[in-house]
Amino acid sequence: MNVDRIKKQFPIFKKHPEIHFFDSAASSLKHKDAIKSLSDYLAYNGTNVHRGVYKLAAEATDLYEGARAKVADFIHADVSEIVFTKSTTHAINMLAYAIQDLINEGDEIVISELEHHSNLLPWLNLAEKKKAVVKFIPLEKGSITISNFKKVLSKKTKLVVTHHISNVFGYVAPIKKMIELAHKVGAYVFVDCAQSASQVEIDAKKLDIDFLAFSGHKMYGPNGIGVLYGKKNLLEMINPAEFGGEMVDKVHLDKESTYKAVPYKFESGTPPIAEAIGLASAIDFIKKGNRKAKYQYTLNLRNYILENLKDEKGITIYNKDFDTNLITLNIDGVHPHDVASFLDSMEVCVRAGHHCNQLTMRYLEQNATIRASVGIYNTIEDCDVLIKALKETRDFFIGFWKE
């Protein structure tokens, strides 16, 4: 794989050739085609979709619906099952509101103890509103196991909520088996695919997922665009979460208004047209070539970093045993924000904080951590700089303490 050629497809490196970017798990850098298709729509069209009969409006509608078709193909779904949202967070909140009528008092919602706040708080709020019972999957070495999942699954379980890839530990949850077991007790399953969509192939049909969500900005596409997938029969069953223009079929003052067919009944107002078009181009980039080879390349880089840091004194790595594209660590006795600032002075970009996942921080008994995540544009030279910078940061602070 020609990484130098790939790196040239990301315009940021033309302006900032000196940076070594290891924060793709938070938000990836943007591919040139995603930028161009988004800006071309804004510059040369800019009209609304579905409403106009003139040529520009028809062109905009074709581009927008073409983006929906690409997303559907990307996760092996039908176009009627793809709802465009602002983000993964927006998609989850929409679903948590829309699914209320399917949850009754005393029903059980099963969720892991490792969830991003966006995949936790909406469900806790739903449980409080509906007087449902929340049951947490016990962790085993920081991950979900099927044996522990079975312990909390019951005939009262109505909804199972999980991540696909953890945003702190980076391990892959056993979602296929979880879905099979959940469906046996009549539960619906929602999967947060924000971290996995850019990395591994997701086949919504084969996995039999009921609902899933992901965002464009973590997969080399624009901010401001997310995707909510739901099985068509389930989307038809639940109510809209937002109301207004575009999603309306008939409005009445003396009787109940009616709404458009799915997915349009979930897309009120002017949708994120430019962003959806940009996402479609990002998907084209991800699908181009051998996806498995690209994923393996990022794993190889991650493992290279791990191999060079795992035995270093003063550096604690929390996810040595998990094999995805990120490493979560701390330099002993040094606040992660100080580490990140020190690395920034060496042109190394990493994430510091609780990563919107205080549950996992509590599990680690840490207030915050450093997270270095690998993207398709990273090189072995980037990794060497990161490794050297972390060691120098550790040595600087150890020397500072001794003085």
C-alpha cells in the first residue's frame, strides 16, 4: 500500500507537513474528495432537496439521494432504512425518543459499562421516563464477554445497547453473538458504530442489527453528518423524534396529521445536504482498494508503537491485549493534559481527557488518559516520532521531579 500517495490525498498536510496526527478516533482528517464534493455543491448548487422542480433542485436531490444509496450499500442495507442526522449523538437521541412506545414500565435495558456518554445518557433518560430497569453488563478485563452478557439477559430484556468498538480500550465487542442471544428473548439491539464504520465492514443484514449509528467526521468525511440505520419494519413502527417541514404528508387542525414514509418521516427541515454528499465521497475513498489491507496496515502501526512502549518504565498502557487502531496510556504521575501539551510542542497530536467516557475512566481508576489512534495516513516515521516524543516527555518530567 502506497501510504505516501494516500497522505497526499489529505490537504491538511500541504499546510501542515510537520504534524504527526494521532487523534483519528476523535475526528479523522478530511479526504480531498469529501472536501471537494461538499464545496462543489455549496459553490455550484446550494439549492434544497425534494421540493423544487427546476434543474438545480433536481440535481441536488439526485446528489443527496445518491449519498443515501451509497451509505445503504456501505452497510448492506436498503435505502429506506438510512436516516441522515447531524451526528452519531443526534442519531442516538432521536432513536431514544422515537423508541419510547416500545418500552414499558418494568422492561429491562441492558447496556455495557464502557459506553461513550452519547450512548449512555439518552438510554438512562429513557429508562427514567418509562420506569424501565437498567442492567449493566459486568466487565471482564475491560471487555464484554458472552458469559457475562448472559448473566444480565432475561425474558424482561427489551433493549440491548452496545458499542461495536470501544473508544477507550479499542476492543471489538462480540456483537454477532450478542444480537443472536438478544433476539431469542425478544429484545431489540442498538449498536454504536462510530469507531468501527471507517475500519471494519459492517453488514447490517447478516448481523441482523435492529438499529445502528455512525458519523462522517470519524471516517475521513465532513462534520455535521451522521447516519441512523433501522430495519424498515421497526422504523415504520416508531414515531418521529422531530417535527416540521419535509417530513409531513398531511397536516390537519381537526384530526391527527400524517407523515411521509420512511426514512423521510425522520428527516424534518432542510437536511445536511452538503455534508451527506461529502460523506458519500468519503465512503468511496474507504471502499477503494483492499479495505482489509488498509485496516491491517493501521493495526500493524498500532502494534509497532505498542511493541516499542510496552516495557518502558513510567509508561502505563491500559489496552495491551486489545487489537485495534488505538493505544490508551498514561505517563505515571503526569497529568494527561500536560503530556498532550508537551507532545504538541513536538508536533505530535494526541487526545487527552476522559474521552466522553467517564465510566471507563472510573474502571481504570484514572481521571483521564492519553489516547493515540492511528489513521490510514499515518506512517512508520510518524510512529517513531510519537514513540520518541513519549519517552522524552517521560524523561523530562522525571528529571523535573528529581530536581
